[in-house]
Amino acid sequence: MSYSFLRESKLYIVHGGTKYQIRTTSAITFNQTFAEDAYSVKTLHDQSKMFEGSSVTKANPASFSFNVPLTIEKDESIMVDLACDLVATAEADIETQQLKSFDIYVQTGSSTFKLEGAVITGATFDFVPTNQFQMRLEGQGKKLTRAGDESFSIPGSAQSESATRTPLIVYPVIVLDSLDMSSIISCNLQLQNEITWTPYETLNDSLEVTDSSNAMFPTTYTLGSRILSGEIRQYQNDNNVTQFDDFNTASNLILKAIEVGKASNATPFFQANLNPCMYTARMQPSEVYTQSYDFRTIDNTALGSVISAYS
């Protein structure tokens, strides 16, 4: 008997016929649940049947999350592309924008699990000088299965990797209009892709369901709105105290991630330009007063051009 340990798991993605091994932290989660419908079995002639019956015919969308440290070599850049880029699809002469989909394989010491038709619904970049710079990802997929044991051959041509992996710690350098952006504590940038799965339950299919092998699974989705937002936190001091109750709906925000040890005017490892964007400021009284700026882009430029450094 063998057990599966998270710290020994390896995560691969397959996109466009290419297989990438993604070096993650141990914070990997993935699962899929089934939807249950309860129904009453009590009848007029038998009131003693108080426990409801159960029917299970369909699965909910699968979910996953994992954290990816960003490295100087940028072997993990495919994950940034999958989170940000869109592809055009045409149906009935109507062109729509969809997220790039991919398959996830998680290989343990005894099994290989496959999550097919995965898309990224959320990506967060944390600009914190006390932690390793990483991207936190979450998403959904169509179907989770056990593809085989630990020796299962994952399809796709393996993407070549760099000989080294160099993670790094960064600190934020921020330009927001003419505001004083010194004394920064932390900053984050969050991308949300809001999707709605197309209803996939039919009466005919539900009557044929006997177990998980022929249950109904989601197949298609619609991409609704996209939100690129975040928060900047700074210590309140004499130079910025007048900004605590500020707001603007047409600002220019530049977020830079500079490698610790380098000057603030050095070439950034990561940079995002949000122009225009909106923000609102708020104060947070505590032992040391701080203030935060909640921002959101209102620009519909492709995200590939918003992130001007790294990709």
C-alpha cells in the first residue's frame, strides 16, 4: 500500500500540444464535487418516511488553485499568458472572446490525475519585499479523472527548461499621478475572469446516469466581465496625510516590481501600466496609521500590453 504526499506531487499543464512542468509551492488544491437533489418520499398513506431520497446526476465544475514562484529565467511565463490572453471563437457568425484552455496533470507517488478543459479565473501578484515574488492562481475545469498510476505518460512535447531556477524577492515602486507614493508597505495586482458555465443538465441524459462514469459534466462557458484591480498600502506621514480621502476616475498608475538590492530606477522585473484607472483612498487607524488605495483599470487594452515587463 502506498500513500500520496502533496510535497512529492508534480504539476504539468498541456497546452497547444506542448507539455510544461510548472514548479509550484506545496499549496496545490484540486477537486470536483457532484450535485445532489433531495426529494421527499413521504406519501399521504405513509407519513413515517421522513428521511428524503437522493438523486445525483451531474458534476459541478472542477476547481483548482496553486502558487507559482516567478523566476528570473521565466520558464513559468506560460501561466501568465494563460491568465491574461484571450482567443477569438466564432459561432453562428458571432465572434466571442474566450480564455485559453489547457489540461492539468498532477502526478503523485501512486497516481496521475487529469483536469481537462481548465481555465484561469483568478491571478494575483503580491509585491511584498518580505516574501518571494509569486503568482497565486485559481480556476475551474470540466472534468477531473484519474488518468493512470504514477507511471502514466503525460501527452505533449516537453518544453525545454532552463538549467537553473532563480526565484527573487521584489519591492514595489509606484507612480500614481502626482501623489506621494513613498513609505509603501505592500501592493497587489489581481486579475479576475468572471465565467458562467452553460447549463448542461437534460432530462434524457439524467435518466441514463448510473455512476460517475456517465454523469453529466460541464462543457462550455461564457466569459463575462474581466476585472484588473488591487490595493496599495502605505504608512501615513506628513507628506501624504492629505491623500487619505482622495479619489480619481481617470488616473495613470504604474506598478513596478524591482529586485531587492537594486536601485528604484533599475529595470523592473515586472511592470504593469494602468492608464486610465480609478482609485479611492481610505485611512486605517492603528498603532501606526496607514492608508490604502483601492484601484481598478477602466482601460480595455489587451492585458498583454498592460504588463509591459516580464512577459
